Amino acid sequence: MQQRSDGLDLTAEGEVRAVKRNYGGMVDTIAKMWRREGLRGFFKGIIPNSIRVAPGAAITFVVYESTMDWLSEE
């Protein structure tokens, strides 16, 4: 019988097998991250993510401001 913390994975050979999951939910994940990595663990990847998101945010801002300027002229 499969327990809640187990899951199904598809192997490279095409077989389905039950695997044990390491985390039991969001609260369990947060507790384990805090114990293993401390506060720093919650901010891993923030710099690469910021670099990925910044160009899109800048484009959105420029388009919004340009549109508002264009609409206020009419």
C-alpha cells in the first residue's frame, strides 16, 4: 500500500515505481530548510532570479509609462 509521503516515478526504462519523498509538506520543508541551512537557505538563487526577472520588469515599466504618456496627450 502506498503512503501519502510516497509518490510514483517513471524510470528511464518506462517502468513506474513507488519512491519515498523527502518532504511531508510545506511546514516540514520550511523546518528542514531552517535546520539544515538557516536563514541563508531561504534566499538561495535570489541573485540569478533577479537577473532573470529584471529585464522583463523594466520592459513592462517602460511600456506602461509610454502608454500612459500617449493616452494623456489625447
